[in-house]
Amino acid sequence: MDIGVINHSFSIQLPSLQLVVDSTSLGEFKTCPRKYYYRMIEGWVPKSTSVHLTFGILLHQGRETYEHAKASGLNHEDSLRAAVRASLASTWDKETGRPWWSNNPDKNRYTLIRTLVHYLDTFGRDDRLQTVILSNGKPAIELSFKFVPVDLNSGEEFKSVTGEQIYFSGHLDRIVSLEENQYISDVKTTSSALNSYYFSRYSPDNQFSMYTLAGMAAFQTQISGIICDAIKVKAEFNKFERQLIPRTPDQIHEWLGDTKYYLSLMGRMAEAGRWPQNDKACHFYGGCPYRPVCSRTPGARQTWLEADYTKSIWDPSIARGEENG
């Protein structure tokens, strides 16, 4: 692994072994070890940035601004104005003197601002969800977490094949209370119909299970699951739907046990230096971004990577807001 920057989430003893694991890196490994190798270990990413990823990040940032404004005592309208101002600023390219440009008719600067306003007017004005106030007096908004997972059967901390400590890390949008229960609040955007089939994809789901565990382990809060605000984004309209995605203690116990197995498998692959393809996953999510590489003969793949991809480090050990620190 050589991308010019030290990735502190990996072992010094065995450089291809990840020790600080988030839901994204774990999900990539579960989907396909070769995909995980290219993205997380080697750091290869397509040269063109996904508009879906950019749109989602910008929407989350706008919502974060709104929630912080409300937590400071501002009313809905003033909090909404603050969110819109922040989103307009974050979508303005100072170098070119132009706004963020997208050739996607559904996801662009206009639909971003419209979606943010409609979403906050729908769920923000009289939201039944109340942001939890942490023991330090701060609102539970955009929380970075890092903790040591523990085997619930033996009580032993997770360790790697090298004997080094394993950590789970990531970011939670918000911890909320509803009728004396606590949940993780998360927002998803999609072009799919917001029906029972759409929400069924989150049970089971790697990210939501880790988030539920994180809320309990890192913030000492009894979490009953995820409240998912799903937003259908189209050029002409938005549609919103809120659903509870529950997690029982037994489900979290099962997920944690399965994850321990996947981490041990990750360790064995790192020791062997072999990351096999899962060729049944090549078509997932509209097609794996590394399919053009894997479709080539092995001897030609490095040339294709260097021509069509660039390097970008993914380091889950860095808390949000510390990326440039």
C-alpha cells in the first residue's frame, strides 16, 4: 500500500491488515475482497466522482447545519435559512467562480436546495424526534465514534491475527428520542419507489447494525434501531417517507458474531496476500467500478488502474472534522 499518505487504520506489522474498521470498509470486504483490496488497501478510485455520493454528502451537511441551529435555540425558519446559506456556500466553487455543476437532471445544485428545503419543512418544523443531549451538554449531532468491539459470549476484546487491537469507527448523523426510546436518525436518498421493498433492504444491513451497536457502545445509550428518512429525488419532485428499522439485542449479537468471523477472514487474506474476486457481485449497484479492471487479463490490470483511476486514501481512524488536522 503506497499512496503517499500514511493510512493509520492499517497495521504497521502487516500493512495490508486493517485494524480500524468502519461500515464502508467492512461492507466492501463483504461484497468482494478484490474490490476491498483495490479501494481500501491500494486506494484506487475512479477519476470521475459519483454525483450520488456528492449529493448525499451535501444534503447531510445541510441537515447538520439545520440541526445545530435548532439545538442552539433558533426557530425552524431561521435554522432553515442557515442551512440554505451553508448549502449555497458549499456548492460554490471559488476557484472557477461557478456553482457546483452536475449533468445529472435529478441531482444538481437546484434539486439539492429544493430537496433540503422540502425535507426540512416536512420533518423539521414539528419533528417528533428530539435530539438527545449528551452528558457533556452537547447535542448528539454528527458524532464520530471509535470503540473496541467485545465478543458478547466470551467478553474478550476483538484482536487481529497479529494480536493487535481492532476498533470500530464511523459517524452517526443524530441520536434522537421518541416516546422514551432512543434511535439513530439517518437520511437516505434514492430514485426508487419508497415502499416496503425499499425499506426491506435495511433489514439486515451492515451499516445500520454497526450504527446501532455504536450508539450503545460508544455513547452509552440504549438504541432500539434506526429511524430512516428516505427521500426520493427526481428532477420534477421529491417524495419523503420515514420508517423505523428496528434492531433487537439478539440481532446485534448475531451481527457482531458474524462480523468477528469476517474480520478473521480479512486477517487470513492479509497474511496470504490474496484477495479473491466475488464474481457474483460484479453487477451490484449498477456495476462495480472495478469491473473494467477485473475483466482484463491479470497482467494488464495495473496499466488500466494507472490510466483510468486515481489514488484517494480512506482512513476511518480520523474523526470527522480532523481530516486536515
